Amino acid sequence: MSNRAWFYADRGQQQGPFPEAQFRDFIVRGIVRADTLVWTEGMAGWERAGDIPGFFSPGARPASMPGGMQATASGAGGPLSIDFEILEFAGRLLVFVLASIVIVPVPWVVVSNLKWLASRTRVPGRPELGFTGEPMTVIWYYLGAVAAIIALHFIGGRIASLLSFLVEVGLGWAALRWFIANLSSRGEPLGLSFTGPYWTYLGWSFLGALSTITIVGWAWVYTAQTRWICRNIEGTRREIVFKATGLEYLWRTLVTVVGCAFIIPIPWVIRWMLGWLASQTVLVERGAYAEG
């Protein structure tokens, strides 16, 4: 079997052929799951990957990952992955820029892009990831922000600046809760929720803003904040872990910023950065991860 080339079905399309070593890597990364249809020469027809001996058995479990983390080969554990066509992303980015100028279509464009991005994300054990949020929620957030800005304009001074920061952080916290609560799999809600308190989120935001004084310290702050966010996502049987280091976050962000400065490479560097962020987000058995 080790010399065979494998095919798998993704959203009704045939992918492959892939050498078995690469195919097993797809299983570890969650791209190929137990319920994914696969085929290789000699098989009478397409079968579920979980029904193929050796792929999802205990003997096929991968080695431990850095940081004391072990990815499972059961189809329900391992890193996330994300990929999309450059031209499609460039088109959506252009539409978003135009919508931002017009303003009115922004809620619909934002929700459409979130649905698209979710459909391009692969989560181990969660086939056909989706997003069920509605534009009306974005409209209410937007109206709330406008009302707050108008009110703060009449207050003025340092108090207005402080209140503006509190409102901005509050909107970010609410948007994060809204996004996570509306994730779905095969059209059914996942039942996830973000339980991190607003005041803790505010503390992280303040620390992040303060860390910019150090020039590079923000990377470690945002890495730690992302880990905190992952720890406070409830509703999943497995632990969500962000395993990147501050140094990795720093240099990759700098490369992304430099690449975006040249305009043309923007779709490529953003896909590269998003792919890396997804690969650093891993589902593991609860208690199986030890930092360091």
C-alpha cells in the first residue's frame, strides 16, 4: 500500500493523486478526515478514509508535536488548515475596498467574506465548516459605534479618548463572541461560545497598545492573548491550542507588512500568513498539551 497514489474528494471535486506519505500528512493536518471519500488503484469504488485499514488505527498515530503536544489520527485532532484561490481572494478584497468607500454594503460584504473564509478552513473532525452570522448584526455594531462617536464628540478631551478606547475594545470583544457563536459544521451550529470576560480582554488590549513602546514586544503579547482566547472557547470536546512563539509571530508579521507595502503581493502574503496562523491552531485531547 505504501507505494500507492491516493485521491480524495473535497466539496464534490477529486483531488490527487498524492503519494501515501503526503496523504498521511493530510490526515494528520485534518485535511482528510475519517468521513472523507478516498480511492486508490485496486479499489472497487470510493470509500471512507476511516474504513481503510491503517490510516486511522492506533498504529497510524503520529509522533508527538513540539511543545509536548500530540496530534491524534482519529480525524478529530490536529492542526487547522486554510487555503484559497489567489484570484478569488483578490476579487473579494477589491469588493471590500469599494464597499468601504460606499459604506452601505459593508455589512453584507463582511458577512459574505466570513462565510467564504470559513468554507476554506479545514478543522479536524468538523467537516464543511461554515458561518451563519447575518449582516443585521454587523449593522447594529456599526450603528452603535456611530452613536458612541457622536456622543464622545460632545464630551471631548482625555475622557472622550479613554471612553473611545473602551468602546472600541468592547466592539472587538462582542464581534469575537458573535463570530465564534455562529460557526457551523454541515449547516448545523457547533454550539461554541467565547467566555473570556470583557475586562480581561480589555487588559490584553491595553497591554498590547502599551507594548508597542518596546517596538517588538507586541508580538509576544498578541501571541499570549491568542492563547488566552483559545483557552476560553467553550463547547468543544477538545482543547484548542495556539502553539506559535512570539518570535515566529514577529518575523512573519514583519514579512507580511513589508509584502503588503508593495501592493501586488498582498493576496499571496496574506494567504501565507493566514495559512501559518491556522497551522499553529491545534485541536488536542484535553490535558495532553504542556507548554515549553
